[in-house]
Amino acid sequence: MILWLAFIDQNLFTKPLSTKTINTMKPKSKDRSDTGGNTGLRVFCGATGIKTFIYQYSSPVAHKLVQIKIGNFPQISLSEARVKLQELKQFFCITKSICSDLLL
């Protein structure tokens, strides 16, 4: 039973981001990530206490981890960051398909 639990995806146990979670983040605290359809959305709290939304993904071209700043909280709300995340995902999906067509 214990061995079986080691192989379960850790995302099953994490909760989606909430405004309350973001508000309680302290400077230099651990990054928080969203779950479900908002995978890739992260919140980073710097040394000054500024909370920044980041889209983090693995580039299919460069094969490296890429981070794109979405904006700072509370100037951008969590719901606005999620909408922007979906727009970025859609853009990169279209770009990826165009690039693959050019390589053929």
C-alpha cells in the first residue's frame, strides 16, 4: 500500500489557487501553482513582497523551462491571470502547429 502511494500524481492532492492563498503569501515563500485547466500558472512572492503571476511551461523547440510574466497581484486578479494564461496557451498551441507544419 505504501509503495502504491509513492506513484500517485502529486497534483491530485493540491488545491487550486485562491485569492486567500495569494494574500497570505509571505516574502520569499514557496511558489504556488494552480491545478486543473490552469496548469502552468504560478505565483511567486519576491523579497519585497510583490506577488507575480507567471506562466511556466516546457518549450517544445528549445527543450527548456520557459517563464512568462503575466502581471502582479493585486493589479491583475486571479481570474484575469487565468484568462491570460488560457490566451497564452492558445497562442503557443497555434504557434506550435504552424512551426511543425513549416518543418514538414
